Amino acid sequence: MIIVLLGPPGAGKGTQTAALVNRYGLTPISTGDIFRANLNAGTLLGLEAKNYMNQGLLVPDELTVRLVEDRLAQPDAKKGCLLDGFPRTVFQAEELDKILAAQGLAVDYCLLLDLPDLELLTRLTGRRVCRACGSVWHLTFSPPPDNLICPCGGEIYQRGDDGEAAASNRLKVYQAQTRPLAAWYQKRGKLKTVSASGSPERVATAIQQALDG
Ligand code: AP5
């Protein structure tokens, strides 16, 4: 099974990933995580992506599509994938279809997590992340330890694109460039929309109902 996880920044895509990959036996592939891992490792790809990410802009399509094509060619992708944050433009969706078609595959579902902008901004600006293990916290909804050291020993920090200016820009970019993908997948009969309001557990249950019918 191949699921595209679509939704605005801060809707809870990363938060819902673990339950989804466990339930359906999928390999999680997050383009944002891949860019951040490259950024932390100081690779050329990371340096190139950094300027776009910190301004809340999308990394250019060509670079992103090549990266996903390579990732999908790895053995663990063969059992099925959860694509978090890709595609993000109609061009990326068309390229994804071509890459999958070459392997006799296709996207099964596009799962859209929807939430109003005001709640998104609260989730984004309050988010804190462990630099070592990637655990996600929220200053109000799931507060990190006071010393900002994760139980794994890693430093808990605020992502460079979670400040108010970059976060607001990401929401605008989402509406202009990514939101049209909902209609694109709807037209192909693949869209499942779920409200991302309420507790993570409520959202997980709603996702399960949407996918299992
Ligand atoms: P990416 O890393 O994909 O970020 P995003 O899509 O902006 O999504 P986020 O990670 O911000 O949010 P999320 O939905 O995963 O929310 P989370 O679960 O953490 O991309 C970053 C950047 O990389 C892009 O801006 C772009 O530059 C580049 N990029 C990536 N992919 C690209 C592509 N395909 N093309 C071009 N460029 C690309 O939750 C958020 C917070 O809310 C957390 O604190 C969490 O604890 C809390 N929370 C979650 N659920 C709930 C709940 N139900 N109730 C209360 N709090 C909750």
C-alpha cells in the first residue's frame, strides 16, 4: 500500500506517522526529515535546502523529486510506503505517479489532515523537537522536560522554520502550492479527508475509520 499524507504544516502528520506505519506495515518517508538530516550532517543537499526551509519556502521540485526517486528505489520501500510531506506540488504528484507506474505501482490513498490556520500556528510555534532522536514535544500540549534535555540525552530545540514569520509563510505557501493537491487526488478518487482537531488519539481513530471504512 502507498499512502500520501497531505496536510498543512503543523496538522500532525509526523505525530500520526508511527501509528499508521505500524498498522499498515509501511516504511515512513518524510522529505522534511530527509532534508533536516542532511542539514544536521552538513551535506551539500542540506546546505541547498536550508535557505528555502528557513524562509518557509518549498525546496525546488527537481531536487525533491530526485531525492524521493532514490529513496523509493531502496529495498525497504518495496513493502509499501507512507509519504509524509511529498508530493507538495502538482508537478511532484505527476512525477510520483510516473516513478510508481514504472514499477507497476500507484498511490492507493491520499489522506488529508485538515485544521484551521489559528490552531496550526499555535501547534507550530509551540513545537519543540529532540535533535538526537526526533521526538516531538509541544510547550502546552505535551511539554518537554524543564531542562530541555530529552530522555535520550539529546538537546530539545525549536526548528528554524517554526518561528512566527517562517511558520506564517509556510501556511501561505501550503494554500498556494500544496492545497490544490486535495482536488487533484479527489478527482482521481483517492482522497480521504480527516479533521486534525482534538487529541492525537481522536485523530488516530478518525484516520483508522477513514481508511478501513
Ligand atoms: P516538513 O518537515 O514536511 O514540515 P511540514 O509539512 O511543514 O509539517 P510539520 O513537520 O511542520 O508538521 P506536522 O504536520 O508533521 O506536525 P507535527 O506532527 O510535528 O517540511 C519542512 C520543510 O522542508 C518545508 O517547509 C520545505 O521547505 C521542505 N520540504 C519538505 N518536503 C518538501 C517537498 N515535498 N517539496 C519541497 N520542499 C519540501 O505536530 C506539530 C505540533 O503539534 C507538535 O508540537 C505536536 O506535538 C503537536 N500536535 C500534533 N497533533 C496534535 C494534536 N492532535 N493535539 C495537540 N497537539 C498536537
